[in-house]
Amino acid sequence: MHGTASPPPHGRLARPGFDGPRVVSEPMVPDPATLRRYVDRVLDSGRFSNDGPLVRELEARIAARLQVPECVLVSNATLGLQLTIEALGLTGEVLVPSFTFIATPNAVRWQGLSPVFCDIDPGTHNLDLEAAEKAIGPATSAIVGVHLWGRGCRPSALQSLAGRHGLRLLFDAAHGFDCVSEGNRLGRYGDAEVFSLHATKSFHAGEGGAITTCSADLAENLRLLRNFGFSGYDSVATVGINAKLPELSAALGLANLETYDRHAAASTEVHRLYSREIESRLGIRPVQFPEYNHHHYVVLEWPTDGFAISRDELVEALHRENVIARRYFYPGCHRMNIYESASTELPKTEELSARTIVLPAGSQINSADVTKICEILERLAMRGPR
Ligand code: T4K
């Protein structure tokens, strides 16, 4: 290893497995000539923001790809969720899973509403429908389903649950670009779906969000809301905010879209390699996605016994090797200090978030690095942290 005759000791002074960090979602980098072509269009037009031609082009391409009538680009998915909540006129309480990124409940809270945390189905990591139904009360106005890791959170069943109770339904599809659920690409379910175009996502514009919907009225309202509410030069139709995506971000998105399929295939290959290596070395497999999914995330449920190292020790030890694995989404949003309440107990979320590890993956990592990460994983699992 690293040119030495014998393996290094496993303590803090040992040379790390990698010279530089291997991270969970190293962003895809566009072809420079393609990006330049789009950037030149921005420079030539002198139009840098405010519903410019590249934003419109990217909206049209995303809508066509996801087969949904409307796509409204915004500056990030968190604001996208907030704008959608505002446009739908939600009130009171909104049901959300706790096993998600903090942006999901924060968007609800920023709109002056109360997120009500629900437990998940450990088999899918997504909202448990029975738990959601039990949590519906007189103040509930909506459900936010999260398609975690890009796996659809049973959108049709959630739709009928929301319909039975007269609730609005929106989806946090931050992880779900180009993913398929129940035979359709995500994007057309519920009142609206919100995708993240952050640099760490499978398809990105550096920062950004895409709201998709089948409702032309909702899309029009969202377009007003993202631009201060302006309906004309001197007229304001509603209290809007600034949530516009800059043209240069749209340029990056358009350039990335041209090579997206190649990157998605590379991520799927990385997921396959991890699955094979980890299964043969440790007898466990990363979470598998039965429906088509771009496999951007490699998620392990670390067993509570059977190995010489706990999940938390493993993550620390991996970091010492420059393998920056993450404990997404520990400890569950309901256990974050800003939301913690003694009365909320979500045993399945707590059990799962104590065991998940997300490994460096995506299209940018090469197969030699994946194999080496699996070797490190095997050594730590068998011999422990020291
Ligand atoms: N809903 C869900 C379910 C989400 O997961 C997210 C975001 C949202 C809503 C909100 O979407 P946005 O408002 O962001 O559009 C990261 C991302 O910032 C966040 O977008 C993402 N989810 C979340 C799961 O991950 P952090 O704080 O964990 O990221 P950070 O800075 O530690 O980056 C992760 C790794 O990626 C690092 O090890 C370094 C690497 N990296 C990151 C960036 C930005 C790079 O190599 N290059 C880069 O440019 O939140």
C-alpha cells in the first residue's frame, strides 16, 4: 500500500488512504467548449438575469425531458419549496418526513407554518403512509413527500391519501432529477414537485431549483412570486420575492444537460461496482433501487452488530483516510435542536438514521478509487478503528 513493503498502522499517524478528499457528490463538470458556447450567448446578449433566454431554454428542456407541461426555474430548491407553499396558500400544519435534509422542514417553517414530522418506511426510507394518515389533524393543509435518494415516495398512494382528506400535495424531489416512479419520470405528481440543481446533485446548475407542475395557473403564479410579484413595469400582482436563476447558472445547466446521460450511466456503473465489491467483502449490499434511477447515491445501512466497528466510528475512521462519507440524514430533523420536542418519537427514523452511511459516489469517482474505498471499508469492518 502506497509503495511501502508492509501495511501502515491504523492509528492517527498513519498516512491516509487517499492524498485528497473523496467526497459524496463531487460535481459533474461540463465540457469547457460547450459551456463556453452558452456563456458566449450570455455575454453577447448582455442579459444576465430576469427571465432571460437561457433560463427559458433550460425550463423548456427540463419540461420536455421530465414530460411535464410546466417548469419554473428558481435560485435553489429551498426557495422553490417556499414559493410553492406560498403559491398554494398553505396554512397551519404541513406533514413532512423527518428522514430528510433540513431544508424540507425549514422551508415550511420559513413560511410561518408548522412542520409535523412523520415516521418512515425503513424498506424505502420514504414517508410511511399510515404514519402520515395518523398525523393528519384539523390544522393540516398539506403533505410534502420527499423522494429520498431519487426513489419515488409512492406518489399515487400519497395523492389518494391527500385527496381523501382534502389536502394539497407537493414533493421535495431534490434528489429526483430524471428518476422514474410508477412508470413515469418524477415531475408530474401532486400539485408540484421541486428539484434541486445544486452542485452536489446528479444534474446541476451550480445552484438552482426547478419547480415542475401540470398546472399552468400555478406556474404563472410561481413566475410572479420569483420576481417580486411584478406583473408589468409598474404593477405588482402579489407579494413576491427574488428567487430568480441567473443566466450564467442556466448556461451551466444547459451545458451539463448535454452530457448528463453519460454521467448518469457512469454513476450507475459506480453503484454496480460498489454493490459487487461490498457484497463480496462484507456480505451486505448498498440500498438498491429497483425502478430506473440514476444511482447518484450509494447508501449503506450499517449493521448494529457483526462488524468490529460501529457506524459512527466507521465514519470517523473513513474521514481519517480522506474518504468523506456522510451520515445523511442523522439524527432525523425532529431530533435537530431547532425542532426537538420530547413528545415526538419516530423510532424507525431514529433507528435508520443511526445506521446510514453515504459513500463517495457519482460520475466523477473512478473504479480504482471505489475498489480502494471498499478495501478500506473491509479492513475497518474486520479489524476495527485502530
Ligand atoms: N431537500 C432535500 C432532500 C435535499 O437533500 C436538499 C439539498 C434540499 C431539499 C435543498 O436543495 P437546495 O436548496 O440546496 O437546492 C449538501 C447540499 O448543499 C444540499 O444541496 C443537499 N441537499 C445536501 C444533501 O447536501 P451539505 O451541507 O451536506 O454539503 P457540503 O457542502 O458538505 O457538500 C457535500 C460534499 O460535496 C462535500 O464533501 C464537498 C463536495 N462539494 C460540494 C460543493 C458545493 C464539491 O466537491 N464541490 C462543490 O461545489 O449539503
